[in-house]
Amino acid sequence: MPLVTGIIRRKGFLRWNRRMANAFRGKNGFRKGFNAWLIAPCGMNCGVCRAHLRPNNPCHGCRDAGQNKPKTRVKCALRLCRKRRGRFCCGCPEFPCDRLRHLDNRYRTRCGMSEIENLKLIRDKGIRKFLGMENRKWIGKEGILCVHDRKYYRTSGSVGG
């Protein structure tokens, strides 16, 4: 699976993602962790989503709106929001908005994670530190822990290297 799976037509964005993807490559070109492309504008790490981890017809993450994505992701109001400044919702003057709070509450209740906390970490510590924390939190010898079903998934090249 390629590290950068699509193009967003914002100046500098693709270059930034290639640089971030290269920072997380292992010896033989496989990923040794998550890359910035997999972090959605809302703060969700798409790399731990069941739709991304499934072996057949996996979703390529929220930033790649065209490939193998359910309609709910294609039409996601947070992903399409025009008020956001920058790549993430934490750059919005209304952060956190009601939609983000609603999503965050659902993920806190059902999955034990918080998009708002993720976004605060990205804003305060930067994307590289955040990705390092996500790698330690979700990737183990067994594979990648899925946030939705709490099962480990082994994907080719995504764990180890």
C-alpha cells in the first residue's frame, strides 16, 4: 500500500505529506508507523479505523475522498468545512465546534479515544510528536489495535519493517 494514496490540490500539502511519510519508513520501504496522511482533519487516526484495517477493499483515509470510502466519509461536514484554517480542525477559530464535540463524545463513549485531545496534542506538540505517541499507543508486536473492535490487525508492511 503506498504511503501517499491521493492528491489534495492545496499548495504544499502533497510535499508535506511526502516528507512526513518518508520520516516514518522502515529499512525496506515499509511503514514502521502511521504517517500524517492518515490523520483526518477532525483528529481521527484513520490508521486505527476498522475500515482502513480491513483486508478487502480498505478505506484509504479521510484525506483521500475518492477511493473506497463510504458516503458518510465522502460527505463529512468536518472534512469539507471551509472555516478551518490549515490541515486540522484545531486551526479553526470555532474549535471545538458542536459537530466536533458530538463526534468526540461518541468516540469517548464507544471507543475510549478523543479527537479533541488528539487535536490539542497536534496543536501543542506538533504532528511528528503526535504520530510518535500514536505509534506507541496503537502498534504492538501483535499488529495494529483497531479503535472500533479492539482487535489486532496485521497489515503487510505496516508493523515492524
